[in-house]
Amino acid sequence: MIKSIYISLFVFILICLVSIQTKSLEDSYVLKSNKSEFIAGEHVQLEFGYNTDSDVMLYCSNSYGSILLDPEISAKILKFNIPDSISKKSGVLNWKLIAKTNNLQGSINVKPKPSIKSLESYLGPPSIEAGGTDYTMLVVIPTDDLDNPMADSTKVQIKHQFLNNEISDTVSTLHGFTYKTINSYKESGRILISSECLDLNSKEYDVNVMPAIPTNFTIKAERIHNYADGNQITTFKTSQIIDRFNNVVSDGTFVTFFITDQNGNKTQTYGSTINGIATAKMLHPDHEEQWSVKAYIEGMANSETITLGFKQAISNFEAALSDDNRTITVGPLQSFMKQRVPDGLFITLSIYKNKVLVNEIQEQSYNGMANFYLSEDEYSNGSYHLEIETAGLSKTLTNITYE
Amino acid sequence: MKNASNKYLTVALLIGIAFHGTSIFFTLETTYDALIHLFFADHYSGSWFEPWNYKWYTGFTVMSYPPLVHQSIAALSFIGGLKFGMFTIALIGIILFITGVYRFSLLITSNRTVAGYASVLAVFSSSFVETLHIFGQLPSIIGISVLMHALPEIYLWLKTGKWRYLATSLSLISVTVTSHHVTPIFGMVFFIFPLIGMVIMDDAREKVQTIKEITIKVFMSSFFKLFKRIISFGMLSLTIIIGCILPYWINSKNNPITQVPIPHGSRDNFLEITSSGLVFFLIPWGVLLVLLPYIFYRYYSKRYLFFGLSITILFILGTGGTTPIPRMVLGETAFNILTLDRFTLWASIMSLPLFGEFAYRFVEGDLKTLIQDRYGAIFHRLSGGILAGLFLFMTIFTMSLGYFKPSQPQKIKMLPIVNFLNQDQHDQWRYMTLGFGDQMAWLSAQTNALSVDGNYHSARRLPELTTRPIERLENSKFKGVEGIGSLQQFLTTPEKYNLKYIFSNDKFYDPILYFCGWQRLRQLENGIMVWEKLNVPPLSSILPKEDVGTWQKILWGTVPFLTVIIAFILNVQFLLVHTLKTRITADPLYMKFKNNYSKFSKGLLKASHIWSIILAVIVGYGIYIFYIKNESHHSPENAILAYYDALDFKGFEKAHSLINPESDLTIAQYMLEVSVTDGLLSSYAKLDAISTEIISNTDSLASVKVFTDWITPLEKIKQTDYKKLVKLNGKWYLQPDDINIDLPPDQLYSDNLTKYFNQGRRRITTEQTHHEDVLKQPVLEILDAKLVKYKNSYAIVGEIQNIDNVPSDVVLKGTLYNDENKKLATYNAKHHIKHKLLPKEVSSFRINFEGIAWSKTNDSIPKTFNPDEFTPIELEEQPTKFNLQAAGNISGSDLFKNTAVSVTKKDKDYLFGNIINTGTEEVTIPQLLVSYYDADKKLKWVDHLFIEEGVRQQRQQNFKYKMIDTSPIETISEDMSNCYVNGLPNEDISDKIVADRIVNHNNTEHQQIIHGEYNFIKLEVNTYIGNPN
């Protein structure tokens, strides 16, 4: 029995306490302001009525940051002036009254201004590939003069021009921004893009549409004559290289020309395109030769193989020994019209002693002639076998003896 | 008389200030050390109490060098700028030195005239001239000078026990230690210990009648009598040495010098390397060498016995590596850290009092009488003339050394560089200088930008630097393989150090910069070429630093000046009294111990003569050897050596004078031939070693086989040439070589090129680049990449293509992982790649994983030089996976591609062919990239060949390439899933842009080879254009 009395007493006290507290809660601070929606930039003031304790602060927080405010007290009213730096940001502004006993809290909705000030826009990537699959994207954020994004569902026109097309699309903002992807066209060129919102126009943006990957092409060779004189230069040219949408590939596209000679030895020469045509050069061979030439843009396109024949320019040559057998004179080396070959033709002399290669000397022709001197210091007594080679021809001089 | 100013000292001061004070303006800035001290001073002028300096070595602490001199310059710089501070301190140093020598000499000789003579001689002493005007060691000079001022005070303390002298001597010791830390430590051993011995001797002398009566017993009793004073002085000075620069010692303990020793000329064998012998032995000793018998005789007399021992040790230590003794005495570590020239400097300074004494006795004392009596007055005058002549010759010779053999490059105007770094936020990255010499310190002092390099090697922290015996990256070409190797690591992975700009004053480095992927930005108006590297992130705004306690900073910032102030207060009385002669003072105690200058030892005179004759013979023989070695026409070898030497130093006129005059090769024709040859060997090579082998030699003809080793920035080149020589009129001449006489077909020809220009910021603004002005990174595609192992080293080989429409600079970074995804190593592609790719161009690549060479200090460092020396990284675990990051950046430079390559012949070891230049630029250094394929045409390896000669327009150059041996190459991983391009997965990019790629497109065009292991190769050419039109 006593136990139940205790319990009921305890419960009673508890209820009393709770009710006192609830009462004081309701009584102490009351929000007097009833406006909970503002336009950004408006002055926001919160007023609270209070009974006894005016030692309170207001905690405000929004997307911009947080602040603690002291009240202005007049006639049992606590006035809090939210500073501009906070109130000019659109969005939800949460507040909380910080007092000793109770903590009132609530929120204010700050709406952006209805008038537009600027269009913040971002475009990327700045270059895309022709063909229609690659695209660029424009992101637009219309903002008011306090830099708040406009309210959602604001209409934005995104316009672009390419060749003869001028297209305008209308999109609406969501979460403060809007975007539009713009696909490339088949042609290469430049797309100009701009946007418009509430009669405000953005500046001009541009995107370069680059040609797509190249397609197969043909090559040709240009040369002064078809003799293998080891001096003139053959020029290889591609046809105008285009992509599959007929766009000329961008300047500087790298083309490798592979030349294969009769022995399977490879020569590579390189060119880069200008207006779609790549040019590469190669020196003529110095002996009769048949070239197979094929050009590649690796992994993407290639030409057919063309063949190129070079006729022997030097039909024969003389090699003479001096009296002491120490000087070998080669020449005159005559080209296809019996003219002396241009300077610089290589002549190789291989010297064998007892069928073993002792030395190999290379000389260049000068006025169609070349001289080799075998000094006593290096080539002592004995019998030598000499082999002279030039322009794919060779001569041998056997049993040259020095004493 | 007694109280008159010493006129010799007055003269010495006047001449000294006039002579050194004017000449420092022409010498000090080109010395080795002065500008470094200037840089430190600049640091203090900006942040007196903050010891951390970010400007060098990715940050270092200035607590690694005693601060007094630097702080003094900094304090003076507030009045008239840094250089004003430096010259003022130098002047103070000169005054302190001359007066210091005077006081030290007076202490030793107890004769004012002799001390006066010594102070005059000190002005011109070649060791002082060298230290000031060649080395620029200001702290060292101030340190030793103040120490000399301290010596009389120490003597008086020990002798009299008056506390006043203890205070003055300790105050001077503290000034010494705050200006130079090594001086008081070794000064203790070599100057103060013998001084203590002398005090004890003097004390003992007072107990007995003559000096001969001093026995060990007497000596010991004096020693015990003075023991307390000695010990108290010793302990207190030790406390001061430690306490005044305590932060220095703490720093040394925390960051011990765990570096590979840097070679220093003072450790050479002076007989082998004569230039070191000249600079570190002959010059500092100078005319004192002639007087050695006198100096040793005098210092080994009983009173100075301990000085005798000291100077003997100093003399021997100063001989460096000539004898093994210094190494044994000092131990391996100390021998390799200390620069031994300081011992010679101290020995020569220690000799100055006796030099003065000798001069006094020779000019007006007993020696004069003796010589005149024995040999007559003429001989006396003559020998005096010879000695004076020698002395002046050494002084002038030393002064002019910097003029005739400049140790520094020409003075560089720094303003354009400073402006460049200030412009356009260029100081957001680190920079490096090449070929600036010690002037780099002056640049650092003037700019806020940070350098990777630095000029105070004890403060280096990066293991890439400390593991190599190089002082600076800046002059790495002089440091052989270690230097260039270290430099190459910085050039290959610059993003690790935020290194974006290089200022090059030496075109020697151009090829390595190019082949490491750097590009020329522009030439500044002072002729310095600026190189930049793309894809390097800027420095973060907060940089790491090692902080120290505030008490250390306060101690460091205040104590040095306090020591000066205290020393000044304590010594000012003496100074005023002695200079202004305000009152008559008693002579100091040491003046009691006068020497007897009346009887010059005849034996000594004789010994001196014999010694002079020996010296004269040695010098004569040396000159003869020098002549024989350098007379270029003397023998075929001499002619060859002189010829190559002339070529090496680009002395073409000299080289032409060695060509057979009957060969009709005019100097004009010769110069023309030289000017048209370009290439790695003729433009970028330094002769490293040369040896000759005479094949045949008759009276008038010789054939010589010449073996040469050339250092180039890229690799070491060994060459064997055959030269023929003729003898005409008793002189040997070289026969000229043949030149290339190939005639190109076209006189004038045209070539079309696509050029690119990047506007950068289109709007002139200091803001960050507007986002619409930022170009898209070019899209690359990694066609093939695999991790392979070849001869114990790992590499990533593969192929990369620029699949964009714009030219691209390519940076490739590979990382190796083990099975547990632990990162093992990371490195960039160095020169096994074409760094600049045109649209759609392909390059093979190889990434070597290079370790920090000789990272273990006990690894033997190869003696010979090879810049291409490759140290495979030591991996503790087996790498099984790799990550490859390719970054493209638009670049319009170095896009010359008009070089054809042709194979003409092949055998099982070699490939022969030609490089043909069909363009309009002269190719300076052609590089071949050679990719090896197996029978299935799968890529196995990428190799390279630098062709030594350049290729002129429309001409060809043949090459001979030695193929790799048949060691098997193990392919460890072909998984390309971790390949990224500009941060995006490689596969996604390739699927999007080149969806229908023709795989193995030009496989059929690979060159078939005769090789035991591989069946095909592919050749690519990369060209360095030295002088773009």
C-alpha cells in the first residue's frame, strides 16, 4: 500500500515538473514574425516575444555559412537582423534560438530574385570529332544579380550554328542549372554556341569539329628520271586523304611510306598532310632496283602498293693500278648520258690477303673519279686481292704483290 | 720609440686595404664561395630568425653553417644592399687578417719590427690572396684572423692567470666559432696546443738560467703549475664552441652527413694531377717553400718545439693524396670529408711570423751581415732580388689565375631571368640552372622562385643527390657519370620535384634535355635558353619543412651578434689604448722572451742554399717535362694529343697549325669544313681519355692508331681513328682527313610544313587561364604495352599513338606492382620514345626502372665515365603487374619528321643503313629507335642508337647498328587493363575514337633480320635539331 502511494506521489511530482516545464517553454519565447518566405536581398528580421530572460542568441545557417546573432531588445521583443551576407543567398535558411531553457527553431525560405543578371555557362570538350556520335555539352546556370541560381523550371534557349543550320533548343533548369549536349555533324568545322534566358543572351562559345579517322587513299611517285643515279630525289604523294564523311583530314596527319627493295630491305620515309595530301621524299638508289611502296596511317588507313623501277645509270667503270701498284684509280664513272656522275657516289674497296678480308675502304667520287692509296705502312709485302664495288657493279684485281 | 705606432703595420694596413680593397671588386664575385655566402646573407635579410630555406634542394636549414658572416652581410645589406655588405665584410676581413698576423707574430717573435715585417708580407702572401680572391672563403678568413687575435690573450691568461685575459680570449674564441666552425676546432689542435706548450716553456725558462737547462722535469713542474689555467681555458672554450652554435651541432647530429664523398682537388696526388698540386700546394706555400729549412729549423728550437710539431703535421696533411700518410692519420672518413687545403693555409699562416723574422734578418739583421761577409754584397742584393721577385711573382700569378683560367662562366646578367620567373606565375614551379657555375647562388638570392639544385652540398637531402659525389646538378658535366646520371634522373621525372623550367647557359646539355622530353621555350635577352617541360604540376602552397624549437631560432639569431658586441666591449680598451696611444702601457709579458738576432746559424745558411738548389733543379726539371709534353710538334704522339686537345677546346686555329702545311688546306677551307660538321661528336662531346698506338714510324712518316673516349650528354663514345703524320723540318704534322664531298641535287628547294601556335591566355590578364582558353589534352592510345624482363632488369615496352588531330607531347609513367598490389617502382620513359608526336603518329617506347645509382655508399663507383650508365632498380619482390599513365599535351615544337631511314645490309650481328635528311633543317643528332619482334611479330624489346654525326639537308649519313644479343626476354605481363590516357582508361578511349582499328596494320612492313632470337625489327627516327632555322 505504501509502495503504491510512493509510486503515485512520484508520478504526480513528475507530471507537475513536466507541466511546469512545458508551461515555461510555451511562455518564454514566441516567434512573432510570421513571414517565412523572402526574396533574396530583402531585409530579414525575426522577432521573438519573451518573458524573463533576454540573454539569448540566434544561430542561423544556410548554404553560405553559419552565424550567431545577438538580439536587439525593445519592449519585450527580441529582434534579430539577419545580415545581408546570409540573407542574400537563396535557399533554406535555418535558424535556432539558443536560450538556457528552450531552443525554438525553424526555417525561412529565401527565393532567388525573378530578374536575371547573368548566364554562367561552361562548355566542354572544346573539340569533338565529326560523324554525329561525339558531342559537346553546354551547362548554363542563369543567376540573379546576387549570384543566386534562378528558380527551377526557368526556360533557357540553347542555340547553335553550324554551316547553314541555326538551331535553338529550349531546356528548363533543374536544381539551379540546365545543360544540353550538342552532337557533331558529319562535316568538320566549327559550331558556335550561345544561350538565352529571360531575354539575356550569353557570349559566344565555339567548338571545333575535327575530321574523323582517315580512310584508304592512293599514292603516286614523282621523279626527274628513272635512273638509279644515287643523287636525284623521288617525291611520293598521297591523294587527298579524307575521313568517311568526306572531310579532309586535319593538317599534320602523319603518313609513313614503306619502301621495300628487291632484297627485302626496308626504307621508311615520312610525310605529314597539308590539305589532306602528304608528301615524302627519298633519294634514288645507286644501282638498278625495283621498289614496292605502300603508305600507312597506322591502324586506320593505307594505300595500295605501287612499284617503281630504277634503271642502271652506270653501265661500267674502269679501275687502274699505278706503276708501284699502290694507287688504284677508279673511273671515270659515267652516268646514263655518259656524263660524269655527280660527286659523292660511294666506291668501296675491299682488300683481301690470303682470302681474308684485311680492310674495307670507302671513298666518294669526285669528278667521276676516285683514288685509293695503299701505303707501305699498312700493306706490307705479300700478295693481295682487291675488290672494287660501286653502283651495284664490282671489279676484282687479283694477285697484286708488293715487295 | 716605445710608444710610437708601428710604421710597418701602418704601411701594411694602408697597402693591404688599397691593394685588396680595390681588387676584390674584380675578383670576389667570380670566386667559388663568395656568392654562396651572399645567398645565405639574403636568407637572413629576409627571415633572420627562421632557419628553414625553401629555395635550394627542396628545402634545407641554414643552421648547417655558422651564421656570423652571413648575418653581418645581411645586416649591412639593409644599408646598401647585399653586395655592399659582402664587400664591407671582405674589407673587415682584410683588416682583421693583417692585424691578426701582426699580433700573432709579435707573440711568437717578441719583436715589433719583425712583426711589422710579417704583417707587410702577410698582405701579399699567396695563400691569403688565393683564399680571398680565388676561393672567396670569407668566414674562414674572419675565423682564422680572429683566432690569431685570440692567441696573445690566451697566452697572457695562461701566463698571468688574470681573469681579464680569460674573458678576452674566450670572447674572441666565440667570435671565431660563430663565423667558422672548423677553424676553432682545428685551431685548438694546431695553434692553441702548441701555444700552451710555448707558455709552459716560457714558464719553465723563468725558473732556470738558460733555455738549455729546461729538462722534462722542469717542464712538467711548470705544466702542473699552469694545469688549472689550461684546463679551465680548455673546458670553457669547449663550452663556447659548442654553446655558441648549439643549433648547428644539433642539426649535424640529426642530419649527419651520410653522403658519398665529393672528390676535392686537395685530396689528389699532386704529382699526378699537377693542376691540383698547383692550386692546393704550390700557390699557398709560394715563396715559403724556399724558406722551409729556416721555418722548420726555427720552429724546432726548444721554445717553439710544439709549433714545430704542429707545422709538420699541417705540412704533411696538406699534401693530400700525394703520400698515404694523411689518409692514415685522418682515417678514411675524415679524409674524404675534409678539404685538406685548409691545412696548407694554416701552415702558411703559421709560417708568416718566421717569414717576417727571416725578412728582417735578411734585410737588416745578422743574416745580411753573414751573407755579405761570406759572399759579398752583390750576392746579397741578387738573392734578395730573386726572393722578392719570386714572392711578387707568386702574388701576381695567384691574383691573375682567375683571369687566365676562369673558374666561372662569364658573368651572366640575371635580370632577364629574374623577370622571367616573376612573370606569368613562372615561380609557381621549381627551376634549375645549367652551366651557371657559382652564379646560380646569386640568381637564387634575387628571385623568390625555388630551385631543385643548390650550392651548399652539405645541406643536400634528396637521395638522388646525396648518393652521388656531385656538388651541384648545375655543373654535372664535370662530374662524369655520377653527375650526368643524377641530372638525367631529374630531367626524366621532373614532376616529382615540380621542376618545369631550366635555364641553360651551356649547349652541352641541350641534347639530353631534348631526348628527355623537354622543349625550348625561348632565348632570353642575355642569351640564356629557357627549356620547359609540359605536364608538370605546380608547387603546392604548403611545402614541408623541418621545424626546430623557438629557443634554437632565438639563439641562432642573437648569439653571433652578441659575441661580437661582447668581444668588442672587452677588447675595446686595449684597442683604443694601443691605437690612439692614450697612455703608456707596459709591454705584454711575452715581449720578455726576446730572440737573439745576432748570430745566424751557418749550417742553416748552408742547408738553405742546398735546399734552394734542389728546388731549382726540381722546378727546372718540371718545366722541361712540361715543355716536352706540350711541344706539339716534338713527336707524333705530341702532335696527335695537341691536335685532339685543340679540337676538344674548339681551338681550330691551333688544330690547323698541326695540319701538314704542304697539304694546301687553307685555314679558311679548314674552318669551313669544321663549320659544316655538326653532330653529337663534333658539337657536344668532351674528350675524356686518349691513347695512341704507333702502327709504324719512320724518320719522316708515322701511322698512328688513336683511341679516344668522348663524353657526351647522352652516352660515352669510344672511337678509333687512324691518323697519318709527316715530319717536315723536324716537326711532326698531321695529314688532313677526307671530307664528305657528296653534292646534293637541289640548289634551292621548298618544303611545306604545318605550324602550330598556342595563344595561351587569349585575354591579357594575371588571372588564372580562363577555362575556355584551356585546350583539350590530345587523345593518345596505348597500342601495346607489356612488362618484360631482360638481363635482370624490368622494363615496360610498347607502342603509343597520337589519335587526336593535333600534335602532342607525350609523357609516359610506368609503375610496377607485385601480386599483392604493392607498389615496387615508378619511372618515366626517358629517351626510348619520340616525345613529340604528330596526329596519328606512332612511337615505340620503353620505360626503364632506374634505381638511384650507387645508392649504397659502399657500392663501388665506376672510375670511368659513362653518362648512359644504367643502374637497374633493386626490387625486393617480383613485379607481376604494371600501371601505365600516358599524358598528352599540345605542343607545336620539335615536329621535324623529314628524315628517312633505310636498311642496306644486314648480318647476324649488325645492321647497316642510311639516314637521309629530306627536309629543310639540319639534323644534329639522329636517334634510331629499334623495336624487336619475334616470329609471331609480337613486340619484345625496344632499343636505341644515337648516331654520332649529324645529317645535313639532302644528304645521307650511314650507320652501323649492333643488334642486341640473344639473351632471352621474358614477357611477364601483357595485361593492359591498367593503362590510362590523360587519366581515363585506355580501352574506353580507343573504343570510342578508333573503334574499327586495323590491328597489326603494318606488320608486313617489319624488316626481317638474321638473328638467333628475333625475326623482325622496326626502325623509327627521332631527330634533335640543334639550331632550328
